[in-house]
Amino acid sequence: MESFEQYHHYSQNLLLAQHEVSEIIKHSLTRGEVREDFIIQYLTKTIQNCQDHLKRGFVNLGEEEQSGQADILLVKKFAETIDLGNRGNVIVNPEDCLMVIEVKSTMTGTYLNDFNAEAKRIKASNPEVVCGMFGYKADLEKKTIMNRCGYDYDSSTKTYFDSKRDPLPTFYPFIDFILLLDKVDDDETEEDLEFQGRNQLFMRKSVEEDARYYKGADDPVVRNLVRLVRSLLLS
């Protein structure tokens, strides 16, 4: 295993361990913010000079309307923002926003549907904003998520495929990526820990509404997020 691959495997396992430890925090809002901090810390340690671009807060949608509070915002260099003075929260104009990330401890179908609706609102102001969901674990099977991303499952080869001849519909046309780390459940044994992440996934699409999803090329999946953030900052 080469050095960078080893580093990202270690980092993904660390994110999962930090998620587990954060369960001791009883206040749900604080617990959620701490878990967002873990992701921001990973990105800032891995990508040089990106700390100033990672924020929390709201996208200004005009006419006194704002997006819901975004767990993580990636903003452009020299972005015009209103500093809300609390844990890096800002209001940013859509043309200065590169990415919105929703972070969930447990990814559900309801959360995905709600975020798809929120992403639609944001993209109405700027269709180039990349909107994605980051989940530590999910109450959906991997097969279900893949199916909702337009992929069918071949049981004979145990592989997922996107049929161009007879494409399945996608459930989330406004969500540009779905990242799942796949934390083991509490009822799984210690022996299962070494297989943690076996159902990990990263599904990505371009920002066009009718674009198809494709599977991320990097393993572990969290490295795909680094690649995406870097590409947006360099563009």
C-alpha cells in the first residue's frame, strides 16, 4: 500500500473512531457540529491552504431568502461573506459558493429526499454549486442506494452496472455526490471492525440535472472527497 493510500485509510478509520467517541456528547446539535469538525480537520490537514475556504452557514438566495443551514460550505477565494461570528458561520452569495455538504450520522431515504429538495433551491440560484451528502452510516442497504443512483445489480457477477440501453431513473437529480463511510452497527462484533467500510460508496455526477452517476475511483472513498474539493479550488 503506497503512502497516500495508507494515509487516507488511516484517516477514514480515524473519522469513524471519532464518530464513535462523539456519542458521549448528549446534546445533539453539539454532537453534530463536532462530527462536522472532524471532516473539516481532515480536509484542512490534507489540502494545503484550504482552511479559509471551508465554512458553515447559509447561501443567500435573494429576496430575503436563505438556504437551510449548511453543515459545510466551500467558498471561492475572495468570496464576499457576512461573518455571523459563531463557529465559522457565514452567509455567502450563490456565485461565491463552490460546494454545500450535508453531514449525517445515519443516512436515510428521508434525509436524501429532503436534501435533494434543498439542493434544487440552491441550484435555482447557481446551478454550478456542487451539493453532496456525507454519511457515517446508513439505514439503507448499499444495493438500495445504488439502485436510486440508477444502478442495477448483477447477482451472477455480484457487480453494479448502469445500463445505457435501458437506464434506471435516478431518485436524486440535484444531489451531485453521495459519500458513505459505512460505520459498523452497535450489534456487530469486534471481529467485524476489520471489515468496517465494506459497504462504503462514493457516487458522483456532474452538476447537470439529467447527468448520470458514476462510481468514485479512489479507495478508501473519503479520498474522493479530497479530490473533488481540490478540483473545485483549482478551477
